Amino acid sequence: MVFGWLYGKTFSTDDIPNLDGKVAIITGGTAGLGMASAIAMAQKGAHVIITARSESRGKEAVQKIIEASNSSKVEFGVMDNGDLQSVRAFAEWYKQKSLPIHILLLNAGIAYTPYNSISGIEGQFYINHLSHFYLTELLLPIVKTSGPARVVTISSRGIDLVWSKPDWEQDIHVSKEKYDNVRAYGLSKLANLLFVKELTKRLGPDSQIYANSCHPGVIATNITNRSWYAGGYTEKVIQFGLGTVMGNTADKGALTQLYLATSEEVETQNIRGKYFWPTAKEKPMTGYTADEKLQTDLWDISERLVKELLEKK
């Protein structure tokens, strides 16, 4: 199908090594890329924990993953990426399990949504980046003691939609009148990539944590289910075109993040702080993605925002 022809096929689920003894956390594992990744890793023996915004969604998703993977080592924890208190509660719940973390797949996200301010923060930035930043901060001590381990963020070619240099303070606190949902999405995905670059620098070259990011491809998932065209005819046409006609399904879209999360090549080739495109091909970083000041500034602002938001509660 078009997905393989357009991007090339260099990795499949058959290439995932045995994951017995490995523990993977996947945010947004109730559908789309997250569920596809959960199924693939569970099939290879991993103990998979997905996050879900509610008990009902979590239970339903876990049942689907168990049936598809024929593995019982699947569970969920409730976490809402739109609420840092919920992120903290999930992290505390997980710490009580006394389990390692070999794979932290930061997959949850939204795209092209109407204006939404969460405690004064632009919604796509908050959900796609800030909540994952905070989750990683909370779980990083466990990840460090579990090494070798992976941290994978899902970025997007949407970073190309950022046509002017980010002004984080202005963009994060954008008003409804000046809001551009396309730019906001691009900025949130740029943040996912810059976060991985800065995390890699802070961990150092000898770290046993391999942090990378990827663009999954243009695929049919429910990431746009809160966008301006969600639920309407336009969304149905897009989903049909991507999924049925072009073959760009979640199973195929998940391959690059699965490569970064599981492939032995990541460690043997010392792949860290990199950006990959489908399927499992490194994409050189240029422009804003290679701007080290943007990386550091984003990290510092994210730390400050998390502290301020938690103090408000």
C-alpha cells in the first residue's frame, strides 16, 4: 500500500525482540498508535501498562489488547493528560507497584483542536508536551534504575507548520483572538522533539536511557477527535482516505515508535536524541529542531510552569 511505498519498509513487528521481563508504560494506549504499540509489545512478552482518562475506557482497552495479543500481562492506570494532578496521581500509583520501567512511550496527544486554555496554558501544548514532561520527571528515577531503558516521544511532521520562531511565553499563553490551531499543534510537536534533545543532553553520553522521538507518518487514528471537524463528514472522509485507500493504519504508523522502543539497534548503534521517520529511518534535525537555546528555554519554562500550576491547586 501507499504507506510502504512512500516511506519504505525497514522494520516490522516480526523484528521486535523477545520482551519477556520488560515493563512498558504507554500513554494514550486506549486507541490508535498507543493501542497498536501495546498489542505488539504484549505479543512479545512485555508487561504493558497503558494510561486511560477513565476507568471505563481503561477496562475496555485492556480487554481488547488482551484478546488481540493473547497476553494477560496488560493493565491500565487512570491518567488525564489535561490535569497535572492526575499525572502525579498516576505516578504515585505506579511507584507503589515497585516495578521497573524499561520503556516509557509518551504517545498520548491531540491535534488541531479549537481554542482551549487549561489553567492559562494553551491546550495542545499542555496535553501533548507539558503533561509528558512532568510524567517523565516523576518517573525518571525508576527509568534510570531500570536501564538500559527507552523514552520515546511522538512528534510529527507538524513541526514544519511552525513558520516563525517560537516565543514560548507568548505562544503558551496565546489569547483566543490570536489562536492558530495549526501553529499550536506544530509547536506542541516541536516541543516533544526539543524535550528529547534536552533530556538527552542532561542525561549525558554514558546514560543507559535512550531517548528519541519520531514522526509516525500521516495515518488514520482518532488523534483529531477533538479537532474542529471531529465527528463530521470531513473526518470520515479523511479516515477513509488514510486508512482504507492509502493503507496508513495505526498498525503501520506504530512501527517507527516500536523500533525506537524495542529494537536492539538503538543500543548497539547508540541511538539517542534522534528524530526518526517511517519506517525506522533517521531524519536529520535542522532549523528550530536543532536550536539548543530553544531546547534549554523550553525545559526551563516547562519546569517553571509545572511548579506554578501545582502551587495553584
